[in-house]
Amino acid sequence: MTHYELVKDNDPILHQPAQKFDFDNPPVDPTELFYDMKRIMQQHNGIGLSAPQIGLPYQVFLLGNPHEGDSIFSVFNPKIVDVGKDILMEEGCLTYPGLFIKIKRPSAIRARFSGHDGNIGTIKLEGYTARAFLHEYDHLQGTTFIQRASKLQLDRAKKQKVKLDKMRKRNAQ
């Protein structure tokens, strides 16, 4: 089992487009990668995790409920084929713990991708799941959610994070 960790928020890999995962000549075993990423995602209580967040430059991410392991599924080489109308909702990211920003994204999507078994399928997602898919998809493009925020939104979110961190620290004592 390979030991991956979350990269720091200043790691250059987070700002580079990921390369297509080659199932004909896999750079890593796709099933092992799925289980390694699932473990990290659950360990950090995330609803999504992209390969670039653990230092791998591949078009791979996972989505699902970290408390329900069976709900977690892998997304290899995704392609967005249709989008709904944009809505504004708050998001967070494992790369930026405690930072929450309202981001505008489509309310529904249709996407085509492979699972870690290499089988290709199309899925329609709505609401929070569509948002999480698009958030992780952004990671594969080299875009983080803070890049989608205005300077004002980001400054407000950082101030809120400082307040929340102080409150958490007080409550932990």
C-alpha cells in the first residue's frame, strides 16, 4: 500500500491541469488508488478528494459520504456533457480546512467518466452532489475554489475562519 498525504495549499500541483489516466498503461493500480484515496477522504471527513490533492497529476477524484464507505465512488477522466443553471452555495475544501466561500456553480450536470474498473458511464447529478463533482473537477483543471472567489469573498472567508478557529480552540479546552 502506497502512503499518500494531502499536499499543502501552496503545492504547485494544485495549479496544473491533470493528465488523463491511461488504463492501457496505468501509472498506478487504479483499484489500489481508489482505496488509498478513499481512506484519506474518510480520514479527513471529506465528501470529495482529487488525485492532485495527494500529489498525483491524474484526472481522478472520489465523491461520497465519508461516513458511508459504500457511497464513495471513483471518477476517472471525467467529461462534463451538460450543465443546468447557476446557483450560489457555500463550499469548503480539504486543501483549505475551515475556509468556506459562496461559489456560483450549475445546479445540475451530466457527466461521463470511468470508474476505477475502467468501465465508462454517464451520470446525472443535482444539488450538492453536482457541486461537489464540479469542485473536484476544477482540481483536475488546476483550479482551486479560492480562485473562483472575489477578493472580497476571500477576505471575508479568511476572517470568518480566524473567528471559527478561535472558537474551536476555546471549545476544545
